Amino acid sequence: MEHSKQTQFGSSDKKDAGTSSVVNGHCDGMVKRPAGGPSQPPAAESGSQRPVMESWREDRTRSVEDNEISLPSLAAAYTTILRGLGDDPQRQGLLKTPWRAATAMQFFTKGYQEKLIADVLNDAIFDEDHDEMVIVKDIDMFSMCEHHLVPIFGRVHIGYLPNKRVLGLSKLARIVEIYSRRLQVQERLTKQIAVAITEALQPTGVGVVIEATHMCMVMRGVQKMNSKTITSTMLGVFREDPKTRDEFLTLIRS
């Protein structure tokens, strides 16, 4: 498991930012989850390597009807957890907790219910002769650590250089919502957002930076209250041209 290079805001050194950069935390391999079945261990390495990121293409894996069907089993699982923790699920304060927790977890992971093209982009891609940088910064982000099932929260900054097409600004925030409202690692989330925008718009370049707090580092383990993890993905001219990358990083910190 290799750690990516540290993100340095304002640096003019050319970096290979096609993979996520990490300030702290740990980096996990990006393994596509097979649809319709339990997760499988990663296959052994072979001579041919699979594409870096494919999971953004996955169709929705859950529907509203699925939520209704699975809610009782989720609630029953939370009842088991409460007993396993040594508490009494039948006491007054916990009587409805399993159902509340199950409903909340479905909301926390509602990104599995949406499809990027059908549910988000729709008719929000417009032909526009604009070739200057578009940036939406400080997008609030909430996610769930896939290792400990505790929250990740922070801010997402997105920039892209259009290539005759632009995306409705609110849709950038919706893309963040789709991929953050899942069980995630921050490195993969950063890459998914950047690749989704690239595939949708075919822009000259895309840059995504995420600054987040991981409760698995704050509430447990090392318990570092003020730690933040910063990851970045740079594609196209944002990766190839240091001046473009520096302009983006300067604007998002201004």
C-alpha cells in the first residue's frame, strides 16, 4: 500500500496528481465492487492492469423500493448490535433506536440510489463558448468511512476549464453528493468526482481538492482532534500545466 505525495497549496513544482494526494490518513486500493453480490477480495496482481477508476460508471445499486424491503432486516441488525454492546433494546430510550438508526444509515448512503446521467445531469449540460476556469469551492461534504462506519465531513473544491460546454453549477454539488453519500475512502471519492466531470463534459482539465475530518481518527485510534486530510486529483491541463494548477489552488484558498 503506497502513500501518495502530499498536497502543497501554491507549489509550482509539477506533480503527478492523477492519483489522490494525501496529507494524513491512509490510502486504500480502488477496487470496484461487483454489482449484485458480496464484495470479493482483490484479485492477485497480473501482467495486465485494470483501469484506475471504473466505479463512477456503476448504475444505481439500490432503489427506494429496496429501502422499504431491507429496512426490517437493517433494524434487526441494529437490535443485535445493541445487545452485543451490553444494552437492553427493550428499554424505553432504545425501543425505536434500531428503526431510527436503520433509516439514518439508508440516508447516509443514499448515493447508491442515484444514477449520474439520469438523475443528476439531465439537461444541465450547455453549449457555451467559455474557455476560462470555472470554480465552485467550499461545497459541504458528508460521507461514511467504509472501514469503521463513522462520519467523514469537510469541504470540496472543484475547478474545470470548459471545452465549449459547461455544467449547471448546482450539478457539481449534486455530483459531490452522489459519491460522498456512500461508504467511502477520501482518496477514491476525490477521483470519482473528477472522473465523472471529465466524462460528462470532456473539458480541457479538471481539478478536485477535498479537505475533510475523519471521525475514525478523532473519536478512536490516534484521537487527533485537529487532524485534517487533504486529497487532490488533477486531470488534463490541471495535471500537465503547473501554472493552471497553481491558479486553481490559489483561487480555492483565497
